[in-house]
Amino acid sequence: MGILSRASYIIRSRLNALLNRAEDPTETLDYSYEKMRDELQQVKQGIADLTTQKKRLEIQKRRLEENVDKHNEQAREAVQQDREDLARRALEKKKAKMNQIEELETQIASLQETQDSLVEKKNQLQNRIEEFRTKKETMKARYEAAEASSRVSEAMSGVGDEMDDVSRSIERAEERTEEMEARSAALDELRDTGAFDDALSDKDSIDRELESVRSDSEVDAELETLKAEMGKSTAAAEPAATEDADVETDASANADAEDVDVEAEVSDAEVEAELEELKNEEDA
């Protein structure tokens, strides 16, 4: 087999496969039924034309028969008037008309036979068309039922073009979801490790640790101040022996005791005011 022959064979095979996939049996059956109906219509039209021709010949035959009767009367009248020449001429015309009538009868009979044959064929074709119509509707119903069953089976089994598209869509959605989940987890991890802070700030880790230490120191200092203001400092918790030792001061300290008491009263008033303010804030 030559190259051209092989190429032609392959092309025909592929075209045939494409046509088989594109062919709809229901449409083919409907087309065949319409073609048969067209043929039946043509047969009916042929019968109608033939009948028309036969009717025309029959009309012509009746006219000739009327002429035959007329010529027969003319011949009788001519004989009564002793006009044999006229009687002969009338009989000659009568004879010619009789010959035409015979020819017309032959043609009419032939047309009648043809008409009867066509009518019979028309009836047979019509019966075949009715039978084909019944089979066509049956085949269409079977095909549509089989097609519906096939679609349902494909949907149930997950095969077919549409279900393949659905499966691929689900797979793509799952892949995209997993990708977004992984990205979100990675972003959370980078945020927890401070990678984003590093990227958005000029400070390094040492600066951040020093700032944290300074912040803790400031908090501790403020706490000690608050405790001191509330009378809960470590100095207030010392034993009574230390207080007795402090009472025994020299003469110069006793001389300034009055001023110290005044300052202590002012300091106690301030402490009381601050304590009252803290209580009000706690109550609020």
C-alpha cells in the first residue's frame, strides 16, 4: 500500500469515526421518515396528474361521441332530402370520429391501468411508511431510554466528560485549599519568629532584648515606688530592734525633731491622699 493510499485510508477512518460520534440515530430516523413521506407525496402527485390527463381524454371522448350522434342525424336528414352526397360526408365524419373515440378509449384504458398500479403502489408505500413510523418511534423511545440510562450510570459511576470536569474541579479546589492553608501556616510561623518585624524594622535582636530589659526595669522601679507609697516597702518590714536603735539619736537630732514631725505629717497626708485616689480608681 502506497503512502497516498495509506493517508487516504487513515483520513477516511478518522472521518468515519467522527461521523459515528456525531450521528444521532433519532435524527437519522426522522430524516428517513421525512424522505419516505416526500416520496409518497410525489407518488400522490403523479397519480393526480395521471388522473387529470385521463379526465381530459374522457371529456374529449364525450365530445367526439356527441359529434358522432350529430353526424348520424345529419346523414339521416340528408337521406330524407335525397342528398346522398351530404349523407356520405356526414357518415365519413362520423367514421373519423369513431376512430378517434377508439384511440381515446385505448389511451384511457392504459391510463386507468397505470393509475390503478400507482394507487396500489401508493397504498403499499403508505403502509410501509406507517410501519416505519411505528418502528421509528419505538427505536427513538428505546434510544432515548438507553441514553438516559447511560447518563445516569455515568453520573453514578463518576465517568463521562462532565463528571471528569467535576472531578478535576474538585482536585484543583483541594490543591488550592491546601496551598492556601500551607501559606497561612507559614505566615503565622514567620510572624511568631519575628521575621516580619525584622523586615519592617531597622533594629536587630540585641536592640529588642535591651529594650525589653529596660522596660522590665522601669516596671520594677514603678512597682517599688508604688509599694513605698502604700507603706509596703521593705524598710517598713524591718524588726523592732532596728527601730529602737534609730530612736537613740544624738542631741542634735532631738533638736530637729519638731521639724521632722511636721514633714512626716505632710508626707502622711500625701500618702493618704494617694491611697484614697487609688481606692477610688479601684472602685471605679
